[in-house]
Amino acid sequence: MIAGLRLVLVLLGLRGLLAAPEEEETRQVSMQFNPGYASSSVNLLHTRAVGNGSTIHYVWSTIGAPTVLLIYTDTEHSDLRVNWSKLLSGDHYGAIAIEPASSVLYSTALTFTRIFEYKDVNNTANFSGTAEKNFYPPYDLSNFVWENANNTINSSSLSFRLTGANANDPNGSFSNGSVSFRVSAYDRPGRDSSSPRLLHTANCTKLEFMIEGVRPRGNHSRFALEMITLEKKSGRKKVRSVRSIDDEYTPTIFEVMELVPDALNSSYALGYFQWKSVAYGSINGSRADALPCVVYDPQNMNQTMTAPRIIQAFYGERLSDHYNVEALNVSFGIADGDFYEKNKFLAWSALVGYGTPPRDSFSILVICIMAVALGTPLVLLIIGAIVVTCLKKKVFSTYQPIN
């Protein structure tokens, strides 16, 4: 038992050392809806996270396809400027800016462009190998009608929700359903209370993508989400898998996926997009309704896709000259698993942040289990040795020599 206790203390010490830098970092977070614009006909939400001599700006908008800009500055006094007349006109280049411009050290963007629905007749969940005849027309999120997000802002939980429905809905799929992005900002490190219990820092925000009550267009429907991201020409995005050995918070899920810049020569930290390889078919996120998800490598779209308006508004007209625009897909479901129509609900969570992505360390529960697992055999061995020694002494103490 002493050995087990020592193991607990050692692992707790290592856990504390690994977690200490993140635990010290906090930020002051504020939210603005349509800053400098009195109308609520469009949604542009600015989340400003200030602290540690820097500011991280997140600009979320549904002007066009839902988009988030992540902008990191090296001062606590930078601010967002929006030229609304330009942004809402055809000449929207340069309508979004950070002042002072010289304080911007890094920026990236992520746009959610389309939702694919396909008929998985053979229940293989193979999105990339699905024949074209099994695909329904994709839902273009830039054509959705989005509700007033100002009504959803919660200053205490630092959250808001972007909810929309297909504007052209001949099948009535959205008569009782919607697509939404629930966004949460953080002012300190912690772990979400809802599945998949993502670990976060003050340098990131969480989005939860949900399809709720949307009627599928046929039997055996599965969904996939298309995203567009960009990075400077000097570094493209890459997907990497990080294996987690601690699944106390998300049972059976040992993989964390990250979309990060492939830029080894950068002198500054960079942005990331991180998620666990699981979605859920129920609002309570139970293990029984877990839906493993698959990500597909980014594909270069510089020559084939026009960047969304919010991205052009910040980065300018000649975007492809300075940035790589790439698309990637995440599909939801596993072979021989449940289809969407079982619950008519799908939820998937991810983090958008700057710096080093959060890393799970050993939890207290897992440390105790390891201590018991490793310490118990040693204790039994010691007890066994003591018992054998006592028995030997007893045998020899009753021995009578023969003369």
C-alpha cells in the first residue's frame, strides 16, 4: 500500500507540473453584437479575450456561410473596426479590420459551408466511397435564414447561439428542425460539463454543431459537414491524431483530432481546431448514443472556390495570392451503427483556439486506479513473503533432532 501511495504522489506531482502553466492563464472576456450597427437583421458577434499582454479576437458571423475569424494581437488595447456600409455592399473588401493593424501577429479563419446528406444503404458509413446517386443535394449554409443571435447571448456563461433553417425547403425537412452553432467562450481553464467533456484553456472557444429535428430525405441517412479554412502560403493546414490514454470523461474514445498549421518556422504560436472523434445522437450525450466521426484530409481549393464574404472582408480581394484556402469534411457515424432518423438529433463539439492545444493528463480517478492496480500485487507479494517466513519459523521451531 505504501508503494501505491508513493505512486499516487509521484503521478499527482507530475500532473501538477504539467498543468501549472495552463492553470495560471486567465483572460477578461467580453461580447459585442453587431458593434457599431443598430440593426439586428444580420449577425456579427465579436468576442474579445484580453490578458497576458495580448488580445484574442473571435469574429463570428452568419453574413453568408457561418464563419469565425481568429485574430491574435500582441497588445491588450487592440479593437475591432467594422465598416458596415462596405460589409453589406458588393464592395466588402477591407470592411473588417483590427486597430492598430501592426499589433496583429496571427490570424486564421474557419467557415462552415455545406452539410452533406447521403443514403448509406449498406450501413458502411464510408462517406468518401459513397456513390453520387446516394447523395442528396447538399445544404448550402450561405443560403440559410439565421435567427437573431442577440437574443441568445448569455453574459454569465459567455455563450450565444447561431440558429438557422434552409431558405429553400421544398421537402419540408426544416418545418420542425434547425441547424445551429452554439458558441462558448472561456476566461479560465477547465473542462466542459457536457459530453464529450472537452478540456479547454482561456485561449480558445468552443462550438457545438447541432442538427435538431430536421427530417431526413430518405431512409438510412447520414450527414457530413464541410469546412473551409485558410493559412498563409508559408504554411498549410494538416490534420493530426493525438492518442489519449485517459478516457474517464469520454469512455471508449481515445483519439483527439487537431487541424493545425504545418508551419515549422513560425516564431509565434499558431491557431488550432481540436475535437474528439465522437458525436452524439442525443442531447444528453450518453455513451449509448455516441457516433464516432471521421475527418478527411484538407484539399486545396484556391482555384475552385470563392472565399466567403467575412473572410474577404478581413483578408482582402487577392486572397489566393497570400493564403492557402482548403476544404475538409467530417462525417458522422460508424459502420453498422444507428442512422440519423433514430433520434433526429446530431451534436458535435470542437475547440477553436490559439497557442498550444489542450492536452489531457491523468485524472485523479485514473491515477488511483493505476495505484491500486500496480500497488496491490506488490502488497500481496510482501504479505505472501511474510506468511511464508512465519510458516518456516513455525516448522523449524517444532523440529526435534534425533540422537
